[in-house]
Amino acid sequence: MAKLSVNINKVALIRNSREGNLPNLAQVAKDCEAFGAEGITVHPRPDERHIRYSDIPALLAVVTTEFNIEGNPTEQFLKLVLDNPPAQCTLVPDPPGALTSSQGWDTIAHKPFLTDVVARLQDRGIRVSIFIDAEEAQVEGAKAVGADRVEFYTGNFALEFPSNPESAVAPHARCARLANDVGIGINAGHDLNLDNLRFYKERVEGLLEVSIGHALISDALYYGLQNTIQMYLRQLR
């Protein structure tokens, strides 16, 4: 059964638009869990435009499900994660000024670097997931560097889904079969929403976790946070 991890970056973005602590990020994380979320995801970026590095210890202290920290593994980011070990760290190849995560790692070209980073994180007891495009070679590369999981980038799937859903999901289904064969776990994220989530989950065998932020927080403006989380959970069941 796939777990729902709620990405609260957009909540932090609203907070940062004014001085003060409204909305209270730690309280939102606790409420998401109380409303049924099975994990909390954050993605601190160098400019701290949403999640701040100083948010991480406070969130680590209150999250009781699975805390997932995403980001580009610079030395600054790795120090943050190693000093505040979450359940999972997802490695994302974001350049410093990236608006959002729009592509996965080349796990073959970056094999030595990723092998070292994965080992450092695992030595602290942190599960490591690598953000990749849905390509068989990248699944094999992630396995070769020792990652525990891959996270499929689903932006291209979401873009093609309205016009040709079966074609959109086909590479993800193929890569999922390979991941299951080689023994690496499967996560997914980016632009998954109430329209495409159930379809994706039913066709990607062995899906363990989805991380959803932008669409879920946007839906919560209309439906309320508690109701929205339950709506997403129903898509995964």
C-alpha cells in the first residue's frame, strides 16, 4: 500500500511572505499527520524561499511518521541532514536557482559522487532515495550506487496524462517492474494530483510512497486540509 507524504514547502512559502510564524509550519506538519498523512516531506533550497534550514530541527522534533528531506547534496545540505537525521533523504539534482525539480539524476555519469553520498547518509541510519527519470538505465544505476529507493519524476507523466494516459505511464510501469526485479524500492513525485494519482498507483507495481505538495496544498484552499488529505488517501487505496 503506497504511503502519502505531504510536502509542506508551499505552506512555508506562504509563511515567508510576511514576518512572523503564520501559518505555523510545525503545527501544520502535526495536523497533516493527525489528518492521515503518513509522512512529511520538505525540500530546503539554498535561497530558503520556502523551507528554511532552521525549520528542520523543529520539524524533526514533532514529526512522528516518516520525515523525508529532499535536496541537492551539497556539503551544506548534507551537514543539515546528517545533523538532523530523517527517516529518508531524497537526492535531487537541482541547480541553485531551480524553480522546481524538473529532471532526475544521471546515475551512471555521477556514480562515484552518488556512491559516496549514499554511503555517508546510510552510515547515519538514513534511508536514501534517488530522484530519477523513468528510464531503465537510471534504475540500474541507482541500484549500483547503493540507494535504497528511487523516486520517479512524474512531471512528464502528468503532462501527457490528459491526452494519452497509457502512453504516459508506460515507462514508469516498465521501470517499476525492473526496480522490483533488482530489489530497489519505488517512490514517485511531481505533479501528481487527484485526477491522475489513482491511475498511476494502479499501474506502477510496488509503489511504496508518493510525495505531493503543490497540488495538495492548492486543493486544500477549496476543500480544507483535513478533507483534502483524506481525498488523496482514497486515491491510494
